[in-house]
Amino acid sequence: MSDTEDDVEISFPVKFLGRVEVVRPDGLQILEEAAQNLKTSDQHSSEKAAKKSKVHLFLTLSGIDILENKTKFLLYSCDLSTISFCAVLQSSPKVFGFVARHPAADTYHCYLFQSTKFAHVLVSVIGDAFRVSKKEETARGGRDMIVEALRHKNKMLQRENDELKRRLAELDHL
């Protein structure tokens, strides 16, 4: 992959509904529960306007960045390797979300968004980016294993070579 492909990013304007800590890393039920949790907390919160802010969702092959629309302030950044699930809510086809592992704690968070036009497209694109990043990770891991196997074989051949040199030296002394 070339350097220019690594820098490719896609941006979508969406409405950020919020982030909720969840108990499991995947499943439509987790997204539904997170959405319900946000609705319940909205009824008891004066921060409703702040939670449902317009954001830009930036997707690259390395992760997802969520930037506040007006200030371009980075709200959240999630590596693709931490994302375990992404889907559109069955109860609300304009709402989609993804679950990601917190980088510092052993917890999972569900990020929910609303998009009138792009919900299904975004889920598909995030899924594609996730699959591509996994293939690259696997390919890198495969290359690392090949390099390690070659190093091991090289050591074995060096030992064999040293042993043969020692035997040859013994024969020369006889």
C-alpha cells in the first residue's frame, strides 16, 4: 500500500447523539440499550443540546475521529483495532453506532450518531475499513512470522556450519 492510500480519509457530517459505556463489545441489543439509555438521560439532563451536536466523522484506515463541527475540536478518536461492532439501529434506521474498547481502561463505549442519508453507507464503509485494516494486520503478522522463521533457519545453518568447520579442523589435525 502506498503512502497516499494511508492518508485517505472520508468525512461525513452527522449528528452526534452521545457516548455510553456498555457491558459487552457487540450486538444489536447493545446499540438499542445504549440508544435507550441516551433517551432516558436526555430527559433528565440539561445538556441535551450539547449531546446532539453536529460533528464530522472522519474515517481513515487507522481509525475514526469525531470532530465538533464549528470548532473542529476533537471529541473522540477510536483506532479501528478497538472497534468491535458497528450497525444501524433496527428501531431507528437513521441512527447508527459503533462499539469500541477504551484505550486505557478495560471498558467498552457505544458511540451513537444520526444521519438522514448516510447511516447505512457509513456502517458499510466502517465495516470495509475494519476488514481492510484486519487484512493488513494479518499480512504484517504473516510477514513477521516468515522473517522469524528465516532467522531461526539461519541460526540452525550457522550452527551446522560451525560444527562442520570443527570436524574439518579435527580431520586436518589427524
